[in-house]
Amino acid sequence: MNPAFQFQKEFSHEPGEHEVHGLILPNGLQVVMIKKHETPVVAVDIWYKVGSKDERPGKSGFAHLFEHMMFQGSENVGKAEHMKLINDVGGMVNGSTSQDRTNYWQVVPANQLELALWLEADRMNSLKVNLENFENQRSTVKEERRLRIDNQPYMRVLYELKDEVAYTNFAYKHSVIGSMEDLDRASLKEVKDFHDIYYRPNNAVLSIVGDFSVKAATSLVKKHFGSIPAGKSVPETDLSQPRSRQEIRYNYEDPFAPLPALMVSYIIPERTHPDFYALGLLEKILFDGESSSFYSTLIEDRQLALHMFGGNDGKFGPGLFFVFAQLHPQKDLADLEKTIQEEFRRIRTTGISEAELEKAKNKVKADFISQRETVRYLADLMCLYTTLYQDPEQFFREIRIFEAVTWENIQQVAQKYLTPENRSVIEIYPKNR
């Protein structure tokens, strides 16, 4: 964390282009702004620091429900009108929910900045959490679950079982989308109570990136968000997860899977842990692209898998470093698992080459450059680094931390986390129909 970064209450002068500026309102809303005048567009992104990790047993799916509810109208905006107003000026808009946060973003022409800010402020201040909208969106979420998870091959494993098997803590053990039973049992009061706690300015980060004046944007933010009252203190969620002392195994019959598959996961530390950078480079080496270690071994050389992917699942708290592989129809699942474990053992024992490390660092640099150039992604990153570090400038410093990682660092994290006793294994088999 950079103690020099401060969120200001006022700006005495117009800051320079590409500088990071932080504003904080009396109600606790944190605002991050970066001017980029290359193209006449501006991104407005807001993160609410609430995700499925903040739900309680028997009340899952609330955070994802509000991703939908937030488009159902507020005091001055009709149902579905938010999207229409943005689309009508040639903009883009969407939202998403994860275990750790819910975000809403829009990219609009530069002269429509006030429209985007007004829309976000109106639903923050006066969202219509009524029975009609609740029932309608509960049905929508249940249908989404049926389409995306319940009736798709392997999705139950990827979206739910991976976490259910690996974790003991409910915060990350249950799925983002929630269960049908919990959604059916949920009452309007429970949903309102959840909204009142988490969807307040003191639990949000707003970022603005693109072609605008910081002075003018500050006035607009104060105009539209300044009068929204802060909520009560947000309860902290316990994310602690002990490392497993023995391998966990689970067999799953998938009614839609055409072929057997394998999911292998390892518990790794939280996103802010110093080992994140070595694990991030190891992810590139093992899984990024057709020249990656696992792709070359499982698909090209040994032809054990038809499809595979893996990496760090991106949680803010204790995460999973995982690999998923769909078995080749002429091969054996036991051979696939043996080869996967041999690859992890190779990293632990012999490590990686300098060439592999250099290629991974080049990939990280390329990602860094690409993310800086796009106003939408840069706005999202400013919310991420403010949420995690209280320091949006951390993003720009991280490239130097990645560059300092050595092959010894990568072997050390492999030896520390990618061990047999720290893994969970899910064997997926087609269910006889």
C-alpha cells in the first residue's frame, strides 16, 4: 500500500492527464478519476463491496439478484430505462457479480458523463425494491441458473462444486448465483435488509476514466451523489480458510457431460498476499496459450485431453489455483490425472526455465499495456485496486513487482501451495441417461 495516496475532499487545481486523482465525499463514497483525452468517450464504473461471500447460509443468491434488480427502476428512472438511455446516446452498459463485489459500468460519449452519473446516483439513492420487481427478477435469476448451470455440461462443477469441495468456510463454499431453494424461500424484507446494508455510498467506489475535466466531474459527482445518506457500518465477513491436511476427492455424475473430465484445485492465499505475483506468473507459464506447459503436455504431446484451462480464480480472499481438463475419448482418466500431477511435481522439484519466466513476464507486460489503453478496463481496475488496497496507483506499480520475481520465487510458491495434501480433485463422469 502507498501511504502517500490520499483521497481529497477538494481539488485546488485541474490535475494533469493520466494522473490518478482520488476524491472522497462526506457520505464515504470514494471516487477515482483519470483523464485520457485520446478518444471522446468516458467510462463510469461503480463497485459495491458486496458479493456472494457476504451472504448467509439459507440466504444465498442475494448479491446476484441485485445485479438484476438494479436495472428495474428508481425514483426518476423507469423499469429497464437505464439501459435504454445509455444505448440511445450510443453507449454501452452492463453489470456483473462475483464472490467479492458487484459492479455496474457504462461507456458513453464524453458529453454524456452527467447522464451516466445521474443514472447511477438515482438507483443508489432510490432503487425500487418492491414485491413486483423482486418476484420478476427472482424468476429471471432462476431461469438464468437453469440455462447457465443446471442444463449445461460441466458448469455445475466450474461454478459450484469446485468451491463446495475445496472450502470449509461458507463465504466461498457456495455459488454466486445461489440455490433455487434459497431464492424460493427469500422474503421481500430479507432482500430489502440486504440492500440497505450494502448498497450505500460508504460501501462503494466510483471510477471515471476518459475524456473529461476533473473539476467539472467533481462538481457533477457532488451534485448527484453528495446528498445520498451513508449507510450503517458494513459488517466484516470472515474469509479465513485453513489449508487442507489431506487430499479431498469427489466423484460427480454430470447428466450433460459428453466425456469424463477432471478438476484439480489448490488453496492459495488472498489476492493481497506477496506470493500473488509469483503465482500470477506461474499461471501464465502453465495455462496461458497453446505454448503453455499444460496445453503442450495434455493436448499436443500426450493427447490426453480435448480441452483444458486453468489459473487463479481471482478471489480477494483465499483463492484456488486450478486446472480443468476434458478427457480425450480414447484415453483413461487415471492417466490424465497422473500426468497433471506429474506436471505439478516437475514445477515443485525442478522448477521452470529462464525462458519460460521471461515469456510469462512479457505476457504480463502485454496485458498491462492493453489494460491501460481501454477506458472501460482501466476504470474497472481503479475500482479493484481501491477496494483491495485503498490505493488505485498500486496497479501502475505492480508491473515492477512482477519483473522482480525470480524462478526461485516461483518454485517456492509451488512447493508451498501445489502439494498433494493441499489439493481437491473432482472426477466428472457422464451420467447414464
